Amino acid sequence: MDHVPTDLLLMLFADARLPVAGHTQSAGLEAAVQHGLTSAEVPAYMSARLATTVRVEAGTAVVALHRLDHELPLEPVVAAWAARTPSHALRRTSRAQGRAMNRLSASLWADGAAVRRVARLDGCPRPVALAGAAAAAGLDALSLARLVGYDDVQTVASASLKLLPLDPAAATGWVHDALPEVAAAAEDVAGLTDPRDIPATAAPQTEVWAQAHARSTRRLFSA
Amino acid sequence: MPDPSPTRGLRLGVCGPVGTGKSSLIALLCRELAGRMSLAVVTNDIYTDEDARFLRASGVLTPERIRAVETGACPHTAIRDDITANLLTVEELEEEFAPDLVLIESGGDNLTATFSPALVDTQVFVLDIAGGGDVARKGGPGIERADLLVVNKTDLAPHVGVDRDRMVADAEAARDGRSVIALSRTDRASVDALTAWVTAEVARHRAGELVPTDPGPMAAHSHDHPAA
Ligand SMILES: Nc1nc2c(ncn2[C@@H]2O[C@H](COP(=O)(O)OP(=O)(O)O)[C@@H](O)[C@H]2O)c(=O)[nH]1
Ligand SMILES: [Mg+2]
């Protein structure tokens, strides 16, 4: 395959039009709003995720990418991710998103060895599926970590437009203002190679809300 | 080219505005067909899992064969452009139960939404006779080109001042000979016509003769353009 510049790959992966069922996700915002989070608190919510959940996700993704590149087993990465994601509901959602990503990857990189390896995993979570796609597409670890952070913030922003009455320019302003934090979170995890070093920074409140959300009978988003 | 020997069952979409009777039609089909074939259902509720719960409560299928997909307030996206969440759920059901027929209910909210042929093999568009006799004539992609149009709740026609035969004739005219069924759950003959149509679609699919077609987004149009 001809070399594709990293920025173009990132645009492809970060585009909301990527058919991976992104429209079913709110990055926990719906649950948070149901428990009283207000529009004014959304930027703080984004920051909190960048300091916690996003580091688990991004760390998992870059370690998986390293192990794909070095042909090391992926099971320890999945186990490390699961141990850092105590909510059953969030693990299930991440695995559903992983399947969606793997479905797309199988179509785009049909003969990619990394794509086949992640698809064979039992319950491949989203960050590991993303790592498979990144390995196949030639995306580096830092870019992958940025992608995970950016996607999280943008998911919160677009869900906020559905859940809280808002000028869309304001929501995009939040994303813009969060970019330095996205960059910092990505820098922090980009060099990780060992599953044991994946940050164990789950956010207990988010996890509790996610559990309640999965049992609620009125919701727009799967998580 | 249709797959000459499909290994999976038929995927049938049921769309149409809210309240026209999609969930009821699916429950009816499950009751009528459960003895004859293996079934599964996917619902696309906009805000609740009400449809899935209604169908589970109706007791016609075991609860694990009825799954709800969240659409993130994008019911059209979920059945038309990014169909991933639905496809994964359908594939999951097919893997677990190998059903002969998977019924997919759209989270209907208006007249224009139809299924992508990449998600369903064939689709039914449901109208409510109490929505008024004009609706069929006004048309739209689902009304004009879904594989089957159901004009539902015909038992209500006398109460809402709609001429049932007129509405069906309008629908047939709008549809260029495609199938129309005037349905009421209280009219046995109409229920039989519906199950016969579905059974025939299952058979066509099995025989590899069913080619999924897209009802819209827009009417194919042709008329003479004046010379510039
Ligand atoms: N009179 C009459 N009512 C019906 C019929 N089919 C469905 N309904 C009613 O129409 C309402 C809406 O039906 P539902 O299946 O929930 O519609 P959906 O929103 O399209 O899924 C319910 O109150 C049903 O009981 C019918 O054949 N006759
Ligand atoms: Mg319904």
C-alpha cells in the first residue's frame, strides 16, 4: 500500500461518519446527566475522563499496538484492561464497540495480520480493536493515543447536543479547549509497552453511573 | 447476483411511523409463524426498550431471542447509513439461534425512513388507516417502494371516516403493482395474507431468488426537462 500521511489516517479514524456505531455512544454522559450533571459541568466532565478512563483506554491501545508490532500475546493486555474497567456494563459496551471496529477493519484491511489477531481474541475491547486497525493502517502509538482521547471528548460533546440544550458552537469550543489535555494524556501513555504499566485510573463514579444506566429502561445511548 | 445458497435466514425490516402497529405486527407474525420456523427479533427504540419489553411480555418468543439496539437518538442512521449496531445484533442472533427469519423493527418517527438493503433482505412499510386516507396517495420511498405496504388497523376505518378500499386503491396506484395488504388483527383473512407473503419471502430467500432493493431516499423521477 502507498504510504498514507498520519494526519489523513487520523482524520479517517476520528471522523464521526466512520461506520462503527459511534452514534450509539455518549462516553458515559447520558448516565452522568441522569444523575444531575449540568451543561456547565460538561467541560469538567471531559477533563475528568481525560485524567481517568481515557488513560486506561489509550494506555491499553498503545500497549496492544506495541505487542502487535512485536508479535507478543495480546491476552495480558485484555486482562489488564478488564482489571482496570470494573464495571461490567462498560466492559460489555467496549467489547461491542470492539466488534464494530473489527468488522470495519476486516473490510478495510482484509489481509492485515494484526486485524486477524485482534478479531480472534475472546471479547476484544475497543482499544485493542483500534490497535489492530492502527497496526494495519500504519498509525504510530502517539497518534493512536491522541485518537482515543480526541474521540472520547468529541463523543461527549456530540452527545451533549442531544442530552442538554446547547449551542453546537459551544460544544465544539469545549472540544477545542480540551485539546491540550488530550495531547498531554496521549504523551503520558504513548511510550507504554508493558500491560502492567497501563494506568489503573478508572473513575469509580463513572463506573457506578454506567452500571445504573445499563439497567435503566429509558436511554438514548448504549453507554 | 443473489447468493445462490444463503446460509443465514431471511432478514425482514418493519418500518413506518410511530403507532402504526409495527410491534403488534411483529408479535402477530411471531404468534403465527413460531410453530413453523425459528424466529428472532431486533428492536430499535428511540428512547426506551419498550418495544423489546412489549414483545418479550407478549410471550411469543423466549426473551433472549428479542434484542434491543440503542440508536443514540439517530433511528434513521441506525437502519440506513451506519447500520453496524443492527448488523452486529442480527449476526449475534444468527450465530446463537440460526433463525429462519429475523424481524427488525425500526425506531420509526416519520414517513421517510427506510432500511438499507445491506441490513435487510426485504421490508414492510406500515401505515395506520386512522392516519387518514391521503397518506397513501402522498407517497414517499417506503409507501411507494417497500417490498410490502401494510395499511393497518382497517377495523378502525368506519370510526375515522376513511374509505378503506379507496385508500388501498390509492396505495396500489402509488406502488406500480407492488404488494399491498389491508390488515387488521381482527380480520383473519388479512392475517393469513400477511403470513403467506412473509412465508413466500422466506422461500424466495432460501431459493436464492430474493435481491434486496432500496426503496429510496428519493423517488426515481423522469420527465421532460425544457430545453435551456
Ligand atoms: N384497532 C387496531 N389497533 C391496532 C391494530 N394493530 C395495532 N393496534 C394498536 O395500535 C397501537 C400502536 O401499536 P404498536 O404496535 O405499538 O405500534 P408501533 O409504534 O408502530 O410499534 C397499539 O395500541 C396497538 O394495540 C389493529 O389491527 N387494529
Ligand atoms: Mg413499536
